Amino acid sequence: MRNKSSVMIAAVFVALACAMPAAAQTLDRIKETAFIKLGYLDDARPFSFAGSDGKPDRETFLRLLAKHNTSAVPTQYSRDGIWVQDGRSVDKLPGFEEGLFIVQGEASQLVGYLAAPVEGELILDGCAAPGGKATHLAQLSKDRAEIVAVDISRRGIEKIRQNCARLHLRSVRTHCADLSQPLRDSWAGPYDRILLDAPCSGFGTLRAHPEIKWQRNITDVLRLSRLQALLLERAAGYLKKNGVIIYSTCTLMSEENEKLIQSFLSRRKDFLLEPAASYLPEPAQEIIHNDYFLALPNRHGTDGFFAARLRKVN
Ligand SMILES: C[S@@+](CC[C@H](N)C(=O)[O-])C[C@H]1O[C@@H](n2cnc3c(N)ncnc32)[C@H](O)[C@@H]1O
């Protein structure tokens, strides 16, 4: 079964490469990860992290899980993460009702460190639903920043509210809006920090969503890349001088990642790329590529994830 699927994936990539020679290079990374990790789907389990200020730390939480016969180990790269090996649904795990954790991939957690939010700051999460990163930003800033979580989806906004209520977080406000359009003045900042976890083709999540290989093609990648560029340009307009934007995606397509950032920087001389390495915990230093954060499923055992840290310098 695994071999048959691999052959079928190869066929799709060859077809795409022929149709779009310029994009063939960017597919190499995906080919590599798809081949190597295809059979790992059955091993996938949620990563989670312990709750906000005043909640048990990771070691205490692991002991609590062990007491309830729930097998869990600390994550390798994130200091807030655990890897739960348990067949029960997430809401049946110890600590769920009490809001001790939320499900979030390990690579996603590392994006929170890149943002490095600080107490008292005004922070915009521009594409926030269902709130995995917004709640992590709240946790990292001890629930004492002011986080504005914007999303175009009403249902997504409701998920953010539910997650914040369950985790007892008070520093997140939600606002349903299309970030590609100007935000109303009362929501337009200026912000100290902005996270733009952009809608993307999702090729970094093939382990959990193998259907993406069949459903998305290069036309989607280019359409998304245009939307991402627009969202980044809009977000940049809401930032304070000396403020920071984290741009992230869960895809490995350079049109949505490195090329998009390079094109932004060539137009916007008021922004600089900051080295991601300076903001990540020691074990995660190996997930750096040319100052970007670039997690690869085959190398790091996480979802594929990209992030860039941009500072507005004048
Ligand atoms: C990758 S998901 C965000 C995941 C979220 N940051 C988290 O960590 O839980 C991208 C989000 O962008 C939202 N989105 C798509 N287009 C948007 C737009 N034009 N304005 C605002 N949000 C948008 C989607 O509804 C989706 O929730």
C-alpha cells in the first residue's frame, strides 16, 4: 500500500513539473518529504503544550498524565510541548476540561518563540483561527499582553473564543474581519508585534492531510501567494516603527515562503529580515535555513513549517 501510494505521488509531481518547469525546483523539497514520511501517518499524535500563567509546568503536567496512565514525553525542540501517545480523543485526556493544554504541532509552537511576545504589548494575530498560536502568544506573555485575534471566518472566531475560555486566557480579544481589506480604525493599531500565519497550500501537513497532494496544484500555490503578499502588505501597515512581523506558513513551497519574503523586502526598504536562530531554544537551532525557520518532516519529525521574522526599521 505504502509503495503504491509513493508511485502515485511520484506521478503527480512529474505531471506538475512538466506543466510548470519554473516550479519544479520548489517541488523537490516536497518530493523528498512525501516519499520519506508517507508511511508515518499512523504514528501521528497531537502535540500539546501546558497552559498559561499559574498552570502546572511541563514536568508536573507529565507526572499528572502518568498518574492517569496516559503515556507522554516532552517535545524535542519546544520547551512547552508534550507528545501524547494515547488512543483516546483529546477531550477525554486528563487536564482537557481544566484547560491545562491545547493541541498544537511542535513546529507551530516554535513560531510563538520567534514572535517573542512581551507583557504589556499590543499584538495582532492577523489570521488567528482556531487560536493555537494566539493562545500560545498569550501564554508566553503571561496573559498580560493585549492580543487582537482577527480571522475572516466566523466559525473560526468562535473556536478562538472557546479555546481562550477553556484555557482561562483573558488577554485575547477577537475580531471577525478580512485582513485583505483595510481594518477599521479601532482595530488598526499601531501594533508592537504582528503574527501573520497565512492561509497556505498546506504541503507541510501531508502526514495528517495526505489528500492535499491530490487537491492542490501549482495554480493554487500561485493564487495563495498573491493573497499572502497582499495580507503581508496590509499587516505591515499596522506595525509600529521598530515593531516585528512574523510571517509563517505550513507549506514548503518557496513561492509562498522565501520568494515571497524576498519580494516583500525588495519593495519595502523599511523592513529587515532578522535571524530566526536568535529567538529559538537551543535544540531548535538545527531548524534554521538562511535566517529563516524551516521545519522539514523528514529531518525534524515535525510538520513542514516556514517562518520569517521581519523588523520595521524606519
Ligand atoms: C493557517 S490558518 C491559521 C492558524 C492559526 N494561526 C492557529 O495557529 O491556530 C489560516 C487562517 O487564515 C484565515 N484567513 C484566510 N483568509 C483570510 C483573510 N483574508 N483575512 C483574515 N483571515 C483569513 C483562515 O480562516 C484561517 O483560519
